[in-house]
Amino acid sequence: MKIIDDKIEVITELWNKLYSDNYKLEILLDFLKSKKDSFTYTPKDKFWYKKGLVYSTYVDLFAGDFDKMKEKLDYLSNLGVTILWLLPILQSPMKDQGFDISDFYKVRDELGGNESFFEFINLAHEKGIKILFDVAINHTSDEHPWFQEAKKSKDSKYRDYYIWSDTDKKYSQARLLFKGMVNSNWTYNPERNDYYFHRFYEIQPDLNYKNPDVLIEMIKVFTFWKEHGVDGFRMDAAPFLWKEEGTNCENLIQTHWILKIFRAALDYLKEGTALIAEANQPPKDVVAYFGNSDECQVAYHFPVMPKIFLAIAEGNPNYVIDTLSERVTPPIPEDCRWFVFLRCHDELTLEFVDPEERAKMLKYYLLDERWNFREGEGIAGRLYNQMGKDYKKVLLAYSILFSLDGTPINYYGDEIGMENDEEFYKKMTEKIGYKDSRFFNRGPFDEEKRKEALNNANSDSYKIFHGIKKMLDLKKENEDLFSEKPIYENIDGVFKVTRKKANKSIVIYNNLTVESKSLDNITLQRHEYVWKIS
């Protein structure tokens, strides 16, 4: 009972810092108490997010719908996937790949709806695969019924679910996140002759967490999906929840209080549900989202992604080693975990590299001007394209990724050498009216390359897929070693990573240079990697 009571105390204390409405607090607590005994599923290992491989994909682009996704589970399991991150699946007009949600309780009909999804979750769990999905907690679609009502009348019960102003001057220090695609964080509402606030596209009005009803609604959303077996939630745009005049409206303490309430509420109901912070910020800011093991269990390590690319381009492991040093990446609580990755549904972000490094990255990897994202702050495109269609460099990048301390993510199709999708980019550009270069790396899963990956030993797809699979098999067989902290070294351009436990060790050698290298009685050819277990 003490743990349960402690969670209620945490919620109450944080609530009172945010709001003065005790009546609404009682509504929230009564709701949580009413749901306490309604959970039949919980992960056996509540730290499931600390091991294995995350596979990130769109259901429609990967398989079509959840019935067809069921047929893909064996493929994923064979690769070594233990966690499936489903990019947005909730009801949406699909003007921003589903991050514009119009119903938080409904899986899109074209994906098979809720019942098909529930069946899929059960089957995935039987195969040992955890399920996490995206919930955009910062905003909704402008087609959400809440916003449709709110924009019509100042007397609407949903009016204060959003942020309104008579001018477009408020929160002037909030930066433009989609620079080059939107020119203001405010959009005019002709129905009431006022403006609404948004941090992304104008089709995505920001929610107003100064209204306690919004926080309660979001906890109800999490609870609904938790009841149906979802293991974790990737909370899109987490740093922007709370807005305060005179600030940049990012990483504010109130945002952390909200996330702590989410965590306490879910843990009160039943432990084992992971919260993943989507915070594209420097690590020293991101670590705050772990709290004292009382906020998010997982966060993405965005800054190491471009450093892996830089390290390969210049044959210098120090880019990675320095980024992972405590000077840049502070220690995190024992129960928490970084998710690390090479590519994702977004751009290869250059937002937080210094100007000199950004210039280098654009020189090395902006192989087509159309890949430019946010006026030089990112490079879109598939891993295979960015690595110059060199399968050896692709596998080297994966070996580096799997060497790092963190749970790795594979973006769908990268494991078979999928390429940029010109047709999909043109189609989506015409549909939404923005030249969003990220659509190059968001095309339909390439079934022909999958067949090559499984059957044609001479193809790059086969070499990449089986190279990744072999590394993942070794990781699984040596899970005890990979739970140990790694020692990173740069030995003449070789990124050497050592893990030891008792009398056992694993050493991974990644030759980042274009020359052959010899060390520890091992000879490495250009861009070659070797995993040595002893």
C-alpha cells in the first residue's frame, strides 16, 4: 500500500504546484482509483526497454494494415526485434504523417481500427515483442473536435484546451521549429478574429496545459491504451508542453511536473509502462527528463547521431567518444536508458552541432540539395543513400551503433538497404503543399529488397540484413556483457569498445578509416568491423 499511497502523494504535491483546483484533482484521483484493478497484462520485466532492438515503422507504409502487420511479425522476430515502435497510428487527417491527431482513442480505420490493433498486440506479445506508439501530447490536429468547437466560440467548454491571443506577439521568444515551412507560431482564426498558438504546422494547434482538464484528458488517453496492452508511449514534442511569457517555452519546470504526474499515475495503476521523451535537445537538458527515476524511463540521444556520421566521414572516433563523455552526456539514473539510432522518420538533425561541424556534415552528406531540411539544420534521406550506397559503410555504422551504451533503434527498411523514395516525396509534397524533405525517407517498405535480403546472397540488401542479424545474435548471446558499461577508445582511427564481466569480455573494433589497421593481433580492412568475444 505504501507505494500506491506514495504515488498519490506525488500527484497531489505536483498538482498543487501547477493548479489551485482541488475539485479537479479529486476527479483525477477518483478516475485512477476506479481503474486500479482493471489491468490483466503487465510486462514480466519492467526494464524491458533496456535490452534488445527497437524497430521503428509506419504501419501503413510497412504492411498496409494491422492484419498484414501480423504476417510481418515473423520477419521482425527473425531479425532480432524485441520492441516495435509504431509511428502514429491514431485517427488523423494525415497532413503530418499522423502526428496531427484528431481522435486519441481511435486507431485509423484504414489500419484496421481498434479491434485489429488489439489482436495484433496480443500476437506480438506472444512472440516476445513489446509495443510502443506515438502520442503527440503537445498538440492536436485542427480537425480534432476539441479545436473545431474551440475556434467557434469563446464560451466553448474546449476553448481553454488551446492557447488564444488577440495578437500574434505573445511568446515572442519561442523559436520557430519548422523554419522555412512556417513563418510564425501564431495563426489567424477568422471565426473569432483572434490567433491560436502552435509550435509546428498551423494544422497542429498546441494544447493548453494551464487548463487542468487537458492533463486529465491525456492521463485518460494513456490509461485507455495501457489497459489494452500498449507497453510504452513515445511522447512527441515533450519539451514544449508549458508556455510562459518571457521564456523560450522549452524545458520549463512545469513541463517536468506534468511528466512526473504522468509517470506517477501510470506507476500507480501498474508498473511496467515506459514513457519515452522525444526531446531533441542537448544531453545536459535531456537528462532532466529522466528526473530522479520518477519521470521518463527513456530518452533519445539525438546529438550522437550526426557524430557517428562525422566520425565515419573523417575517420575519427573522437566525435562519438567526446559526445558520450560525461562532459557532454551526464550520467543517468540506473533505471533509465538512452535510445540510440542512425536514422529515423525525421531528418539527420544538425540542430545542436557547432557551425563548423554543420558545414562539414552538409559537405559530406547533403548529396542532393532537395535533402536540405530547415535551411541547413538537417539532412533528410535514407541511411543507404547517405552512405553513398556502400553496404560496408552501412554495416560499419550499425556496428558503431550496437557498440554504444543504449538500446538501438532500426528505422524500417534500413536493414535491407532501402533507398530514398522520389515518388513518395513528390506525392506528399503535392498533398500537403510543403516541400518537406523528410518524405524521401518515409516511403512504402520495399518488398523486392526484402526478398533480396532473404534470398539473394550477392545483393547489398542480403549483406546488410544478415550483417545486422549476426551482430544482434551476438548481442543477445552476450546480454550479460552488454549490460556492462563500455570503455571507448580511439586507436589510430579504430573505435575500440570494450566490455568486461568477471572473466569474460567482448571487444568491438570499428575501423573508421579508409586504410587497413592492425591492433591486438587483428587486421582490419577499410571500414571493417570485428567483434571479439573471449
